[in-house]
Amino acid sequence: MTRKRMAPKRKYTTITIPTILFERMKASIENAGFSSVSDYVTFILRETTAKLSNAKVKKAKGSKSKEEGEIIDKLRALGYI
């Protein structure tokens, strides 16, 4: 018998945005591969947070190669860093 690993339960919160912005986002993701506005917003926030974090790290440690910085951004956006 094999055991299935259960992913840890994620906690969520609510963020309020203007209705018109929500509607625009909903219309723009129809063919973009996102299943919901929440998925899209989560993606955007991860990307933005990763870029801001990376900019702070670069300031503190000096700059790295452009390619290395892009890889770090992608890993942060995916939640690995």
C-alpha cells in the first residue's frame, strides 16, 4: 500500500480591489491560461514581489549577472525562494 503525500493546507486572505478593475482583469484572462482572477492576481503579486525583493538583494550585495538575476526572479515568483 502506498501513502499519498498530502500538500500542506494553504491559508488565504481577502484583498479588496475596485469592481471595475476586477471585471477588466476577468475579461483579460479569458484566454490567458488562468483559471480565475485570484490565480492571476496571485501570479502578478508573486512576480512583483520577487522583482522588488531581488532589487533589494542586488542593492545589498552588489549586482549579479543579468541571467542569474532572471533565474532568481523566476524561482522567487514560483515560491521557491
